[in-house]
Amino acid sequence: MEYVDILKPPTFEKSGIVKSRIQAWDDGDWIGTFNLWIIKTTPIPSIIYQMRSPNSGWSPGLLDVSAGGHYQAGELIRDGLREVLEELGREYAFGDLMPLGRKITVSPDLKSRMRNNVIDIFMIQDERPIDTYELQKKEVFGICECPVESLLHVHTDEGFSFTTTLVKNDGTRATITVTRDSFPYNWDNYHYKMALLAERFLRGERPLIY
């Protein structure tokens, strides 16, 4: 059983209360989450998306952040890289990440519990092929490269879609069609904003903040 620190609004600092993650969800508490967005320029500017496991209790089978997850009780922000290693088999130095700020998200899981998360957002550029990632089979069904230009269109042009190659956790490949409904719902257009930030990052714009 995993335990998490309960965060207290309005600053969302640690309250000193620790609960199991399931109990925190049941109680509607705020908990901390780490998100890392991996972007690349070759062969074209893209964001690495993971397809969530079909067995996930939240947004199963949808495309989500490259890697992310909840902090365990007592962990610091830099410890969020544990999730990246577990999910993708990638090790990065915390100092190489670009911090983009924090956001809050409120969304229901499959049991209709509202999951209240405070997310620390980071970005990093990694040009290595996606078939070199070592995917965690329990959490990650596969990963794919979504072109930034196509992402901008899919979030703004009604009915727009594009295809990309999904590398599954067993090493096989599949062609998938990406639409606006391929992503988890976020009240603040999170995925559209991240495509905009990726575009600006690759243009060399600094500083960036979510």
C-alpha cells in the first residue's frame, strides 16, 4: 500500500497528515503529482505520449503525459524522477529538467471518486528513439510520438485527426488514430497548452511557465 502526503490549500504545502493513496482519494484530499513531458525534434518536432493501461482506474487507454505519478509520503519534487525510471526506464538528472510551474486538476476515476492533484510540471528534450524505452507493463500500454503541429490542430480544429505509430510494451507496433477524445479531460486544456509550450521550447523561448 502506498502512502502520500496530504496537501493543504491555498498554498498546497504538506499538511503533516499522511494517508494511504486510496484513503486520500476516498476522502477527496489534495495530493502531489509529478509530470514530465519529453519532447524531440527528429524526425519532426514531437511530444512523447504514453497510452495508459486499459486496466488503469483513471482514463484507461487514453494518451497522457510522457511519464508521471504521485509522490510517496516524504518524497521531494526531485523524487518524481522515480516514476520516469519505473514507467519508461529512463534516468535523467533533475538539474536537466525545465520546470514549468504547477497546476491543479480535478477529475473522476472509474469509481466516480474525484481525484484532486497538484501537479509539478517539467519538460526535457530527448532525441533517442522510442523503441529504446523500457516500458512498465502494468502502467504503460505503449508510447508514441505525436507531432506538435498535429497536436495543435487536433485541439483546435473540430474533427481533425492524425495517425501515429504506437510502440507497445511488448515491443510490437500498431498504427493508432489520434483525435481530441484520445486525451484525458482537463478543465484547463492541459494537453493543448503543453503542445504550445513544446513549440515555444523548441523555438528556444525562455523562460517558460505553465
